[in-house]
Amino acid sequence: MNLPISASEAEAADAVSWHRGTCRLCGTGCRVQLGLDGKGKPVAMRGEPESRTNYGYLCMKGMMFYKIMTHPDRLKMPLYREKKTDEFREISWDDALDIAARKFAEAKQEFGPDSTAYYGSGQCLTEETYLFQKIMRAALQTNNVEGNPRLCMASAVGGYLTSFGADEPIGGYDNIEKSSCMFLIGSNMAEAHPVIFRRVMRHKMNNRDKVKIINADPRISATSRIADMHMQFKPGTDLAMLNAMAYVIIEEKLYDQKFIDDYAVFRQDKNVKVDMETFWKSLQDYTPEKAAKICGGNITAQMIRDAAHMFAKSDGTMTFWCMGINQRKRGVWANNLIHNLHILTGQLCKEGADSFSLTGQPNACGGVREGGGLCHILPGHRLVAKEKLRNQVEDAWGIPRGRIAPKPGSHTIKMFQQVNSADIRAIWINCTSPAQSLPNVDLYRRGWRVRTSLSSPPISSRPKRLNCPTWCCRQLSTLKNRSLWLHRAPQSDYTAHG
Ligand code: SF4
């Protein structure tokens, strides 16, 4: 395999033209240039030097991506089979789109708008998500619009909404080079977000004494190697550690009183306002000494105090976390406790400071969450349930008021339960492989296996299953392409993957 390891080597490949794009492999969102040879074949990939995210760099995954585009397993044409027992056969794009349109229209006509659904991905372009949800809402009149960020980013969204009242981080990657403390928790960014990690590492190497890095993680990873302090707690005890840091910040008056006065409100639950003293008393079970016992590992009370000092006293503290926080039980709480540290210390809304959840995919925020790709929100985070906001979208789209259904659609899990129960008859799955990524996926796999039985009772007397052969999903999950894979089941359920 020829792997260009630098921009100049990529330059030296046989590329005669370069085309800009975005790497879809991780949440960094590197801008890339794809090199094509004289016959239009991809022969190299390099970073876009003008990108303010990756500044011309790519990691190994991004650099090798062009190989996938010519891999023999990659689908180039839509595949279709009338019955599940048939072999797939290639069909034309025109035929594929006609079949898809007809099947969705038939489902709507026979079983109503909510018998159709769309399940997208944070790997889609913003335009793709926007267009799909518009078709579902404006044409098919259903809010059954979901995407896999519902699974991967739910805790981050819940945390941002409950701490700040709005989804998504306040700052951006720009803060990395301006920060003087970085708190990396629940993320092995050296491997999961290599280009962002490169920026973190370079900033640290250029400012060894000034920039402090705390890595909080049960594992020793490549990320820990650049840390000044590695807080190695027992898995599942991070809430105690974060509460203890908040305890120290208040006990030792490390907080930013002006920031708190200007922007913060302490609440006991959603409706009861309290003062900082009451909040601090609620942390009495998490003194550093008590928390150190809970956290185990290498955690000591002094380590928690030191971390709280580094966090609070730096000119700008940035926290990065990823699925170690977002995909744990009580993930929203974990997000809230990180935000609490930033709010208490005023490490927000200034250069070098941010409370920043990394994402697993490049376009979960901008594409799916901003683009209206979830069942309860229209573009721009407008709630489906609010008539005024629905009307804004209807006016913008030039469709009659009242066209968008007032009831939010089914969230991801309900959507696939409804596929099993045949309440959903036609679903378009775009750039994602729920047969691998749904939690408790076996629930659905069992259904698919039953479905393969030719002795299944007729449609009217048995729950329908998503007909999605595992081998095909495996294949699809490596493609990230826009090829259409169509498959029609014996019982008239219909699935399309893009
Ligand atoms: S860091 Fe992520 S977005 Fe950038 S090249 Fe690597 S996989 Fe692609």
C-alpha cells in the first residue's frame, strides 16, 4: 500500500488534479484535498493547508481514506431484490429512486405519514440532512426524522441544555493555542482525534512550563503521555472526583465571584434557587479525602486539590471530553459537573477557556442537531411542538401553514421498535449502520433472524422486522458512500440504505 506520509509525498503522487472536501472519519472535521489521476481515479489524499482546523495535517485514517474509494467491495450501483430469498442485482439509479419514491408513497397512502421514517447520521453533510428532513416533514408529513447523534451525543446535548440552556459548546478549537490548562477527561484524543491532539501537544511542547495538562482517565493511554498529572480513577467514579474538585474550588475560594454574580444561578432542582453556600453543603459527601477513597486508583486528596487549583487559577482552562463521559450511565450529570467547574471558576467566554465535548462524528452538531435532523427539532433547534416555530419553517419553505405535523416523531429507539412492530413500513437509513450501532442491537437482530424464516406467518398476524441482512450491513458500514442499497422484503417492508 502506498501511503503518502507528508504533503510533499502526496504532491509527488500521480495526481493531476486536487479536489477539496472534508474527512468524515472522526469529529475533528479535517479539511482535505483528494488527488485524482488523469483517469479520475483517487490516488492520494492531503490536508488542506488553509484549514483553520487541521492546518494541512491529516492523521493516518484520513490519509488512507482515498483507498476506500476504489476498494472492490465498495458499492457503485444500487442493489435491489424483490424478495429476501432473491439474490441482489444491480439496478439503475433512476429505477432505484423510482422504487424508493413509490414505496414511501404507498406506505404513506396505506398506513399514514408516520409509517415512514428517516434515520441519518453525523457523517452526512449538512445539506443532506437538511434536505432529507425537509422531504420527510414537508412532503411525507411526518416528524419521524432521527439520526445516530441521538445515541452518541445525547449526554452532551442534555448537559449543554441543562447547564446553559442551549446545545453545543460556547467556544471552538481556536481556544487550544490560547489556553494555559487543559483538562482531558474520558477521551483518548491521541488516537480518537489525532489532529486535534496534535494541536494540544504542540501547544504544550511550545509552552512546557506555562501550559498544564491534566488527564483524567482510568486508562493510561497515548494521551496520558503528555499530561502533567494523570488522575487514574476507578471506572465509574468520575462524578465523585468532579464534585470534589467543585468542593475545593468553593472551600478555598478559587471561584470567580464576578462571573457567578453576572451569569450563574444555583438551583437545587429545576425550580428551587439556592445560594452557593447551600450548593457547597450539598458537596459535603465529596470532600477530597472522601472522594479519594471512592475514586481509588492513584487518586489522593492532594491530587484533587492540585487539579482544582490548576483548573481554577489558569488564565484559560479548556476541558475536552468524549465518549468516556458521554456514553456512561449518568452521562448528563457528568457533563453538568464539568460545566459546573467552568461556571464556578469563570473559565468560559474568554480566550483559552471552554467546556468542550468532542464528538465522534464530524457533523453531529452542525448537520443533525442544527439541521433539524431529530424528531423533536426543526432546523435551527426550533421545537416541533411550538406552532410559532413550525410556522416560521413553513413560511421559509413556502408550504401552507399547518403542513408540518405538530407532534414530534419517534426517537431512535422507538423508531426501530416501530420497525419491528410494523408501525413503520418504509425507512431510509443514510450513512450509518444501526444493525451494528443500536444499543441492545440483539433485540433487532433476533427480529431479523426470525424474518429470514420462510415459514413466517403472514403480515397481518405477526410483528414485522427490519429486514437488514447482517452481512450487508457489515459491508455498508465500511462504505460511507452515497450508493443506494435497496431491498424489499417478502412482507412488503422496505429498507433503503444510502
Ligand atoms: S483527525 Fe479525524 S477528521 Fe482529521 S484526518 Fe484523522 S480521522 Fe480524518
